[in-house]
Amino acid sequence: MKKKKKEMINEKESCDKELPQNLSQDLLFEEIKEASEGLYYISETDAGILPFVGRKADEVSKEEILNQTDSSASANVEERDFEEFFERMTKIQNWFSEEETANARKFAELKYLLKRNLRNLKVFKVGEIEIDIYFVGLDEKNILKGIKTKAVET
């Protein structure tokens, strides 16, 4: 069952409250937050797109994402290609409404922001059925950053 928009907004606000205060000084975090505002990942539920900031890392890997998200070491992790995964969210179809076209363009802008500021971009799907999805790469200080969302896949 799809979440109501009010529930999704409340979920997004509560996630913002949990973030360390020093992130407000992180320009890239603020740019990602602004670019992802109002975007939702559509699966069997609709989930907000939120900024993700981890810690310093040597590489972008399954092990690193499990470690930095406090997921179980035995959690199911699927690595996906960044470009391929973003394609369904950025491709404009000729039958799209104005709102769908605007959302696809906004996703394309978010993708460009991530590509411009992060390297070694990858997508990780963590879990089964209720899945956490991370679109992450390393910034100039080797900090793991990007976006996160959720999906339900039955």
C-alpha cells in the first residue's frame, strides 16, 4: 500500500532531525538536500529521497556500505550500476504528464550534481522486501556521500 504524502513528509522531517549539526556546514550536503526536495522513489511504496553522509572510506564497496549504515554483515546487498539505475528515473517518455516530466528533469539534475561532485558512484540495495537503497560515491575528502531511499519489493 502506498504511503500518504503527509506520512512521507513527516518521515523526511524526522530523518532531518537525526542528522549531526555539523552537516549544516557541508555545502554538498545542502545542495543534495535541495536537489532531492520533493522527489520520491516509486516502488510498492513511495519513499522520499534523502541526503546521505557517511564517514571517510578507502573505497566504495558492499562492505563499506554495510559498515557505514550499521547494517548486519550478513544482510543481502546487491550492487547496481549508477547510470543504469538512474535511467528509469530520468528518462522522459512521450506519454508523461507535465508533473512526470518535471520530476524526470529534477532527477536528472540530482544525478548530474552527484556525478559532478562524487567519484566511484555506485548503487547498493540492502535488505530483502523492505530495502534501503544508497546512491553513493566519494567526495574530495574521501567521505562517503550521496542519497538514500527505501523500496518495498515483494
